[in-house]
Amino acid sequence: MTKAEFVEKLFTKANLASKSQAETVLESTIEALTEALMDGESVVFTGFGSFKVVERAARKGRNPRTGEEIEIAATKVVKFTPGKTLKEVVK
């Protein structure tokens, strides 16, 4: 599903006045989620799932082309864990 398709579905399901209003709601939601994660907070939507920032330790890897060992730097990544309700619906 593309962003435009999601906005269309949000517009229909939420019975909003216009598609631009639906797009504003989506953009605001994404912005709020991003800001919370940047501040190190986890975001939980009960039944849907949770987003949190986790740290990956530095590790060694291999260049698949040359076989040369390389150092992969430590980094932070966003992890999504699906909730119970979402897991059951997707099965």
C-alpha cells in the first residue's frame, strides 16, 4: 500500500472532510512518532504494537566480493514489535 492509498483509506474510514485533511493527520502522526523515537521514548499502540530504539553493537563483517574482514560500526535502529491482536489478525 502506498502513502496515497493509505491517505485514501484514512479519509474514508475516519469520515474526514477532505483528503488533504487525512494527509495532514497522517503527516502529524508520523512526525509525532518520529519525535518521540528521537527523544529515546518508546511508542506503544495497545493491540497494534510498539516502536522503540535499540542499539546495535559494533561487529565484524565480511565484504562478500573480496572476503575481506570489515568493521561495522555501532548504530541505533528502530524496532517494531507487533502486538497480540495484530499477530492474531495476520495469521
